[in-house]
Amino acid sequence: MIVQHIDFTKIDLIIQKSVDLDAEAIIDFITNLCQVSREELNDIENPRKFSLQRIVEVADFNMGRIRFVWQKIW
């Protein structure tokens, strides 16, 4: 029911703008996105991969970050 009211273009914009986050913010963003993804995947009745796909997109957009940041993310 909630999904009907979500504007997915705004979610896409958030993912694209993640490149503008500083090092600490992108680490927090990805950490929390991973937590949401774990919760979605652990739902036995209705597992979802939405957030997992978004993690891949965030990683793709942020490939230009320095190794130090990626080390903390992983």
C-alpha cells in the first residue's frame, strides 16, 4: 500500500546525488542501506531485493571515491 505513494524518481535522484555526500555521510548511507536490505531479504513471507539493487547503484555512482572510503564501506 505504501509503495503506491512512493515517487521512484526521487529515490533515483537520492542515489545519483550520493556522490555529493562527504566520506562520513556515504559510509553511514551505505551502512544503513545494507541494514534495510538485510531486513528485506530476511522477510520469509515476502523477501525483497529493492535495497540490495540500490546498494549496487550507489556503489556504481561512487566508484570514484578514494580507497580509504571504500575500505571503510567494505
